[in-house]
Amino acid sequence: MGSPVKIPPSSVETERAVLCSCLIDPNAIYMIGWMHCKWFYDARHQIVFQAILNVHEAGIPIDTVSVSDALERSGQLLEIGGDAFLVGLSNVTATSAYVEHYAKIVRDYAAKRAIGFLCERVSNSAYNGKPSDELIAQLMRGVDKVNSALTGSNPRELSVSIPQALDAIEAKRRRDKQDYPQSGLSQLHDKLGDFEPGTMTLIAARPSVGKSDIALNWAYNMGKRFNVAFVSIEMSEPAIMRRLLALHSGIDRLDMKKGNLTDEEMAQIYKRADVAERLIHFEYNTNTVPLIRAVLATMKAKYGVCIAFIDHCHKILFHTNYKSDLNNRRGVVDGIHTMARDLKLPVILLYQLNRESDNKEFGKKSSAKSRRPVLSDLREAGEEPSDNVLMLYREHYQERVEVDELEIIIRKARDASLGTVKCRYDLTTGKQTQIDTPKDAPQQENKYNDETPF
């Protein structure tokens, strides 16, 4: 009597649940971006999941129609059983809420199959007389391959990384400063360098200090030569357009809001409507990390966007199933940083500090006018993933003034200098211009002795 046939471990129904989740919810793919098509046991499922990845990378919403079209163009639609097979997949489950759990089960079965195949190969080698030391080496190499395939681990040798780093440094040495988006504040870039692809810069400030204006100023300046994405969850489209027109024309934006404009002022606004030529692409209707990621991926593919602004963190949900609380904000900061790395895009995320930070100075009460924000004010945000942290301070932010001095305090910077850059802030138009200081001028003393960021 022969030995029973061993069927490789798998769960076809779980694989179908993963694919169904992706087909009925375009955002599900963001929860399982770490999956690989080869983890599926059914060859048809491998083909469908690869098509889902291709549709996603093209910036197209995922559904049965877009996936069917991708499969037809690749000549694989009939291979999986046609549209009827896709329709059957889309009816497996009614919700995508458990897609991450399903994906982990699929990965677990893939690991079991890989380990089983490895052990079988090593066993056959043992029966064929291979020496024990070679068997151990074969087993260890196989375990490393399985681990790399299932975790995405890809160790890099210095012999590869160092030459690439040298090429990057040489390219930066030879390039023109205008090859990268510039904020318009030369002293800031002298200290911080460029906003490099894959990095996240956090701009934190109390309400009404000027964080939205500083983002618009920078986007306005960068939009002269570069495609810029601006995701606004805080302000409406009319409010942002008024601010841009005021910034460009020099007309008081409050007068624009009220309609208190002379014929000459209205003519000036019309004359300066060429601000529409700036390469800024706005998005107002996304409020979750997965949707923001999809929008920015599409903008990058369609327009060549090379930097993104997001205003602001407190208005974003990490996922539609999460509530806007402390854990959600930590998830948002972490998720936006991961998105920046995956999209290879510099992202500037605005963060609103709690008003209570006005009245705390290391356990003591202090005047809001003397209290500059410090990193500890961001403790609830989990600022650790950020590459740079800029904190804004304005002495008269609680008073109605037309012009004030705005300080941009660099509290954290990877491979860059800490310090402060000062701007003249015209609150009637939102325009911010650098206050030039000698390069050898001493930096303002930090009388609070707050923590030095790593």
C-alpha cells in the first residue's frame, strides 16, 4: 500500500477573502501592501492579485472592472476563468474589515509550504549521500531565503551601498540649488538642506500662529518651477483661493472675504490672477491615510508632483474604522512617514499643538508670550518617525496685529543643523519674508534647556 499523497498546506477560501476585500474596497490594499502574489497557493489567485497591484500602482481605483481590464490587456483574463471568476470573488465576503487578518493567514500557509519544500529538498539530499556540513549549509541558506521572501528583508552589503552613497553625494555637489523645491527661505535651507524624497517634515504650532500660511507660502514659491501637491483638510477651497490671491496681489484677504474692495483693488486682483499658472494641485476631500496615499500616488504619476503638503494631522483618520484620538494621531504620523518613504516623496505635515501647551513650562505656569514650543509638546503625536521637526513661534499671536515676527525653530533635523530662522509675517496678506541675519550671528539662547533631539 503506497503512502498517502501529501497536499501542501493552504486555505483557498482565505485567499478568496483577501481578493474579495480588495475588489470591494479600494482602500483595502493599503492594509496589505506587504503581501506578495506568490504567497497565494491557487495560481489563478496569484494572477488576480498581481493585476490588483498593477492597477493600484497605476493610480486607478481597484474594482472588478479595472482588474478585468488589466487582465484582458495582459492576456490573462481567460486564463483565470473570465469575468465570471472575478464576479465570484467579489461575493465571497461582505466587508473588508478583516483583510489584514486574512492576509496574515495566507502568509502563514505560504511559510508552511516553503518550509515543507525546503525540508523535503534537504531530506532528499541527505538520502543521496550529501555530507552533513553541506546539508546544514543548504538548510541555513534555505531558511534565509524563506525569511527574506516572507518578511521583505533584503540585507545590503557595504560594497553596494557605499558606491551608491558616493554617487548621490557627487550628484548633489554638482547640481544647481534650483533642482530641488525651495521654500523661499535661504537661511532655512542653509541649516536644513533640501526636502529630500522619502522624508517627512513636521511643522507644529499652536492655533493661529501661521502654520497654514507658511505651507501656502512655500507651496506658492515652489509652484513656480515644480509640481506641488497640497492636501487641505483644514480649509475649504474658497478660503485657500482667497489666501493665494491675497498673497499674490498684496490685497487684504479680510477685505476680500467681506467684499470691501475698491474698483482699483478689484482690478489689481484680476491683474494678479496669473497665480493660476503656479503648478499647485489641491485636494480637499480625503481624510484618511489610505485615501491621501492614493491621491498623492495618482498626482505623482499624472503630474510629476515632487513634494506634498498636508494640512493638518488632527483632521486625518488613520483608517475609517478608527476614532480620532491619541492612538489615531500616532498612527497618522507613522502612516504618513511610511507613505513618504514608499512614494519617495518629501512630505510636509502640519500639526496643531494643544492650547494647553501655552501654560506649561516643565511643570510651571508661564506667560504664553515667553513660551516657545519644544519637542515635549509633541509627545502625544509620537514625533519619532519624523525626519525634521519645525516649530513656529509668534509673540503676538493672540493679539490682532497686521505685522509680526515669526520664528521657525528647528527642533529636530537628521544630518542637519538646529537653530532659528526669523520671518516678517504680514497677517493681512499672509506673506512671509525672511529677515536676513549675518551667518556668524549668535543663535538665541535656549533658556529652557529643552531636550536636544537626536
